[in-house]
Amino acid sequence: MINLSKKLIRQVAQANAKFGLIQENDRVLLGLSGGKDSLALAHLLQRMKQHAPFDFEFEAVTLSYGMGEDYSKLHAHCKTHGINHKILDSNIYELSGETIRENSSFCSYFSRMRRGALYTYALKEGFNKLAIAHHLDDAAESFFMNFIHNGSLRTLAPIYRSKRGVVVIRPLIFVRERQLKDNALINELEVIGNEFCPGMKLSEKNVKFPHAREEAKQILASLEKDNPKLFTSLKTAFSNLHQESFWLQKMG
């Protein structure tokens, strides 16, 4: 087992206790891209499976877009550490040439297609929960993206039920991205970056590269310099809503 920090372990345990993410007899599927976030979550769930005072099943699955990706090193890593891992083949990349709209965001497109494939696999194999490796930075960035570009106040829920009936959970929701970077460095993990991103092959086509998330990252980094407790406040604020103070419909 890799060297997981006590803080990481504690934060995942706290999120699980507060939101009831994983419970007795759950069958949990993890979407494992092989990046620093999902790889850390795979090890954290494996540890939880071994030490939690309840029983649950856990499997990691990596979705291949059909571009000839080589996940052999990731599969070998999982096997070495006793993580049940499967590679799910798809033809999403081939389909994208016919279905992705011009001037659309490929990140949004492939995210929807990836999630749909994972839902289908989870339902077929009897998993009731799908674990996603979004962290606190992702939640903060999503909040600012929606606030600035969509005129809405929303972020990433720690747990919710999809329209297809699969419960989506985010066990890393209390964790900062820099902790996951440190985890990868300390354990010398060979993580997968953008090399298997379909968007890299679409760079010459008329599709949009994402800019809103990078913009949100820069805003948050600037704010955090002046207020080091920014993310602590955001974490609290996401559970401390005063709905009556917003401009909702008038009273009857």
C-alpha cells in the first residue's frame, strides 16, 4: 500500500461520516482515469475497504475512448496493490467525429459521454454507487464558473442520484488539490496526464479548448493569496446556505 497521509485518510472519513457516501453492502464503482486524483481515491477506497467497520465492494474501471490508449502500467499498478481493476473499451472517440457539434467544448462532450458509459456499466454490473474523484478545488472552481458565466449559484454535490438511478459520490470533496499532487510526488506515482485526452487529437479541429475553469483557478489563487483561509470559508459556506436571503419568488 502506498503511504497515504493521515490528513487525507481523515478528510475522506469525515466526508463519508457527514454525507453517508459509502455504507454497509454498497457496491462502489470508481471511475479511474489514472490521474493523480482518481489514483489517490483508488488507494483511499482500498484502505477504507480494509479498515472500515462495515463491508462494501469496490471496483475501479478505466474507460478507453478507442484511441489505442495503453493502460497496461495502470492495470499493473492496481494489481500490485490489490485493487480490483478493469478496462472498459468504447468507441467514443470514433463517435465524436459524427456527433460533436462545431464550436462546442470537447471537455463537456467527452465528460457526458464518459459519465454515460460508466452509468451503463454500473447498472449492468449491479453497482449502486459511482465514485468520482472531484476535490474541494473542483467544487470551488465550479461555483465560480457558474457564478460568472451562468448566473447561477451551484457547486458539486458530495452525493446525488443521477437520472439513471446511480448514486454519484465524491469522497475527496474535503481534500485540496495540492494534497493530491503531494501524494503523487511522495509515492512516486506514475500518473496519466493529458496524453490520453481525446481533446489533444481534436486540437486541429474547430472545437473549443476550455478556458472558464482555468480562469476560475486564477481568480481563486489570487483571492487565496490575500485570504489564506478562503477554501476553509468556502467549504463551510457550501453547507451554510441562507436561502431566504436570495431573490426567490415573492411570498404567496
